[in-house]
Amino acid sequence: MNRSIIKSAKYFLLTFVIGLSSVVSPLTSSVAAQENNKRLQLDFSNNGILYYDTCGGDPSPKGTDVREGVDLEFPKNIDEDAMAKSIDDYIESNTPDSILLDTGKYIVASSKKANISPFLVVAHALVESNLGKPGISAFVDQANNSFGRSATDSQPKIPGNDRINAYMWSSGKASVDYTEPENQLENTSDFPAYLRQTYDEQIKTGNLDEYLKKYVDESLALTNYKDKFLKTINILAKASKKSNDGGRGNSGDSSGSSTSESSPQRRELGKVYIVGDSLTEGAASVYEEKMKSAGASDVRVSFSQGGNLDSPGTTGTRRSGIDSIKADSEYIKDANTVVIAHGTNNLSHTRSGDDAIKDAINAVKSSGTKAKIYWVDVAVTDKSSLGNDYVRNINKAIHGNTNAGYSVISWAKAVDATVNDDIGLIKHNSEYVGGDGVHLTPKGYEKLVDTVISALVNDKEDSNTGKEVDACCDEGNAPVSTSVNITGETGAEKVFNYFISKGFTAEQAAAVAGNLMQESGGGTENLQPEVINSIGAVGIAQWLFNRKNNFMEAANRMGKPWQDIEFQIYFIGWEIGIEGDAKYGGSGPTHPHVGEELKNATSIDAAIKVWLEKYEIPCMPGSCQHEIQIRTPMAKQVFEKYGDGGGSGPGGTRKNAADGTCEEKNEDKAASGDFVYYSQNDTQWMSSGLPIALAGCGPTSLAMIIATKKDKNVTPVEAATYLMGVGAWSSAGLVWSGIPLIAQKYGMKSNDLGVDWEKAKSELRAGKMVLISGAGPRPFTGGGHLIVGRGVTDDGKVIIANPAPGLAAGAPENTPYNVPLPGTMNLWSLE
């Protein structure tokens, strides 16, 4: 059985526990994403938490490790109301239909009574049921059990359902509220109390290794999972309620909370004052909301449409910029941050911009404030009727007078990353800028505010140095590091151009764009990067579950809102192994074989099939014909519009770029054909309520063999259901006696080969398939795993299909290995 999935999940749990020894916050807004762009260093002397900003880069702090002494008991220096609110916000933002909505205060109270970290409870729910999401499993739907807790014979269970051994509560609230009468009965308890009773020794000592070993009921070297453990902290932790919280609700002492030189603290915004023109007016409500979310204690936004530093506008204050500053001098006096965003309507109509800027800065300083002062430069695109020299002169004045005592935030560079320091008209960006080339789209106003906030909180200087402030730390940690500039008016065109820039053919690039049109464009080229479907899948590729976690983590690390379409395209490139920037996270690309196989596709049809069956996977491989029929016309539409209209043509061969010759793709015959591959982690098995993802490597491997050899309709669910019915499979794994039984059921024969690999290769060459059981290094796990041998290469390697894609060294359905595999326990051939 594959227990590695369980172990990985439990490290995920502990990640949540330690990362949230403070507060969790929603990840829905781009500012929250920017705010989450931090990582933790673990201080084992004081409740295990210190909060430091790194703004990108390697997510695993050097010198940080998991070791004994982590406090899993109830935090001593944390505001309980803040904990409860953070739990509620986190659950609602990630799973709005959760059965655990508004239970934060009960989780905190029951965890306090049990003396465990309340975030341990939430982490269990996150791993076991996507935070109590209905439709995930019978545990949630029938037992109000978000935690995967099983029941003994004398405990409450689902009536009339002996197959699903779930502890049953009357409601989600009851599962976490110790005061509920049902939790006062003999042999019953709320979930926090259950954790304390079951893992008392490990929680008391804070020994992570021992906790995890007991949790998964077996021993395994844990080092393989520490990397995942530390990286997951980034997407689950937001704010520490110790003394380094900027005064936002701190009720504890400050011991152990000072920052270090290697991990500088984020700059606190404090009291913020913003003054500007119509662009500031359009962003006013966004500024107020997001500045406060980013930690501002108070925000005042002053604006006047059509105004500049010397001339009043027609809305808002109806004052000039300088007069507004003077009128608000009492507020500015106590402010910590001042942002000036004048320039679009010129700096002044009556004198030089240089003089107007200096007078504006003097007006701010005359209030007696000690605030840091920032100026946002001007972004006007080539769609505007304004002249290039007009815009260049304004930006030249803004960037050239910083010795007056302010720093520049470049909005122009956020809109068009290709511009240099001589900023005139920039390339139009329809995602952020409206048709007049000046005013912004709703997403543009969000982006403007995000850019400003990111620059403010990551400014390391305590005084007005006159430098330009990067929107995310320094050059080494820029928000996005990419090898190409994505161009295109529509989402589909941007995808097409990106893949062309990466060396793919027009047919291959069009196939990807066509697939994404179906996923998030409603069949049109207008891909919707901000879309969230009914089950929580997000973005143009509909990321979900672990892929969604990786996606959100990468957005946070890169300092990008997850809704940014260019970020999403780059992330797709990273997933399939064509975008090498390590900042996207993880230990490496999650689908590297897709990029390789896509480049080998010789037609639009073949490329669509690769993308559909190996990357999107909305259907079972081998049964995607309906989806292919839907997506093919879309891909051909993209090809005809943006390709060369003919290209190399959708033939059966591909042109060799080096010498212009054509070559057939040479595949090993034993590994080709109509092989049906299944992943035990496929989300479509979750609705069955069976623990296939956790312990279903046996049923999944057998389903691959049966579906390939006998009946393509057999799935892991069907195989697991049969094996469970004959007592040969459960959450503890597969009993070997079930192998000949299921083979016989489907008219097949099984032959026990012991550990004779030469015999196994002989059987494979004869067209049979081999079920392989082992415990050890990959492709196995330390606790035991079942995989499929499906062919032999000319040099004697066995081609393995692994039901757990994360354990495969290459393509999970098609990776050659030298044999014998270390740790082999038994082999069976099936025909």
C-alpha cells in the first residue's frame, strides 16, 4: 500500500500547526497573497514562532529544521479572539460551503481545554476533507466528520453503513465543541479532546518525528518530507500576534520576537495618507480596504479628478494637490506613510514640474511629520492621445527630484516590465489599462494598490533616501523572473505566444490554448484567470487540491496576485518543466513529462490528447474522445488565427529542426498501445468515500492491469469495492490473497513469481503485465507500495506505471527502471 501519501499529509498537518501558532488569514485577495509572501523561522524557545519577511526566493530558511521541542500545546502568548477570527476567515475564504463555518471560537475553546494547538485541528480538516467541504466524502456528508476520525464499535457511527467506519457527530459545530451534550457521553468526545487522548505523549514532548510515526502507525525516514513541510508554511501562515505585529492586537510579551539581520522584518505601514487625481479616486476604496488588510492603523485618501499639484479638480476635495496636503496637515503630522500620486494631469500648468514637486514635499514636511514619503510615477500607454514627450517629462521630474526627500514607486514598470528608466508612453496592457490609455480597469486598480503596498512594506530604509522602491524587495527577489515577455490581446493569444517563445510548434501551442479555452474561457479566447468554479478550482487551468496549493504558494512567493494571467501562464510552464525559475516552488516540476511529450506531438490532435490526458485530466485516459471533440475546433481556431496557416502541417511525422529531415517517433512496442493509466490521487475517486488516495495503490494498480487487458470500464473505485467486499483491502492496504480473486473475477489468471525478476521480464516480453510489491526507495515507499510493470526496453529495463505520480522518477505511466528494484517483496504476472 502507499502510505507515503499519509505521511506527506501529516507533515502538511504539522506545517499548519507550527506555521499557524499565530494567525491565519484569507488568501482570496492579491494583497493577502502579497502579505503571505513571507516565511517563518522557528524559534523553539518561545512557542515555535517568529515572523520574518523574505519576499520570494528559497522558501526554506537556511538553518531552519524540524527538531524536538516544537510546542504543540495551546499557545501561551496569542490573542484567543484573533485566533478564532483567523480560523473563521481562513475556512470561509478557502471553503465557503464548509460545515465548519463560524466554528473558530469553539475550536479555540475546546483546544484550550485539551491543551493542544487549535491550528492542529484545522490542519486535520484541511488534509482530510478540504476544510469540511461537502461532497468530498461520506465522512463529511453523513457523519459531519471533517477529520477522518474512525469509530470503535461502541462509538457513534453512520447508521446502516458498515462500509464507512466514520465517527459521527450531529453537526460540524458539535465536532469541535466540548460543551455539546453528545460529547459528554461515555466513550465520546470532541475532536480536540480525541487528539489529546490519542497523542498525549507526542503533543506533550513536541517530538514531531514520534508524533508523525504514531499518526501513520509505522516508521519511515522523515527526511523526504521535511522539504515539503517547511515550504508549506509559506501558504498557511500570515501574521504573528507577538510583539512584532505592529500593534495589531498583541496581547503577549516580546521575548524571542526580535528580528535578525538575515531575516529583516516587513516595514509597518502605520497611519497612511494618500493624495492624487482621478486614478487615486478610482482606487480609493481599494486603498482603504487593502492598506488596512496589510496592517495600516488608519488610511485617508484625498483626491480631485482632473487636478494636479497646483490646480484644483472637479470632484472629491476640489483642491489642488498642495492645498490638500496643507488642509490635511494635522492628519499628516501623525502619519507614518505619505503617498503622492499626482502627475497624470501634469504636475503643474503654471510652472516647472521640478518646482511643483519641491513645494509639495515641503508642504508635507511643514506639518512636522516624520513619515516616509513616496511618489507614484505615471503610466500612460500608447493608446493615449497624450504625447510621448509629455509623459517622459513628467516622469523625468518625478524620478529626478528625489533629493527633495521622497522615494519613487514605479507604477509604469508594473504595467510594462520592459520599460527602462526613461519612461514615456509604454506598451498598452489591456488587462490593467482602459481604452483611453490612462484610466484603469477594475483589475488595474487592484494591481496599482498591490504595487504600492508591496513597495511600502518591503522598503528596508528608515528614512527618505530618494531611491526608487522595488515592488518586492531587491532585484534578486523581484516579483516575477521570466525569460520572455508575454504578448497578446487575448488570453489564448498570450498562451500561444508563450509556447511559441519556448520552442513549441504552432500546432502544439494552439493545442494548449484550445484546451485552456475550454477550461476557463467558456469556449472563447477570453481566458478568465480569476475564475473559481463550484468545487474551488481556480484560474485558467482550473488548479485544485495539491496543484492549487502549489499554485497559491508560488503566487505568494513571487509576489503576484494569483489572478494574474501572465503569472498563471508562467506557472503552467513551470509545472511542465519548461520554465526553470526555482522561485515557483516545490522540489521540481510536477508534470515534466508533459512538456517532453507535447514537443513530440506531431499534430494538433496528438498535442490535444497529450495535454488533455496528461495535464488537465478531466476524464480517464483512453476515454476522453468527447472532450477531444470539443477542444479540437478551438485549438484549430487558434492555429488558423495566430499560426502560419500551414506550418509543418498535422502529419504523422515531425520535422527535425536541426537538419530539416523528418523522423518517426520511435517508441518501445511493449510500452505503447492502449495502456490505461490511473492515479490513486485523482480527485474523481474522492466522492466514493474510499481511502484510495491514502492506501489505494493496490486497487489502482490492479485496475490499470484489468482496464488495459480486459475491461476499460474498470476503475480504482470498482477494484477497491470488490477487494473490500472479499476482505482483501481496507485503509490498512491490500491483502495479497485478494490478487488471484480479483484476477479470476475478470477472467484473468495470476501467477505468483516470488521475487524472480528474470521470470518477470520473460512474462512482460510475452505480453503479460506484472504487479510489483515492495518497500524501500522510489518507486516504492518505506511502508510498502504496489506498482505495475508494463513492458521491457531493449536494454532490459522494466517500464513501470506508478499509481502515485509523485514517486515516479519520470512519467508516472511510463518510466524505465533497472531491475531488480531494491526492496522488492513479491511479483505476480497477470494475463
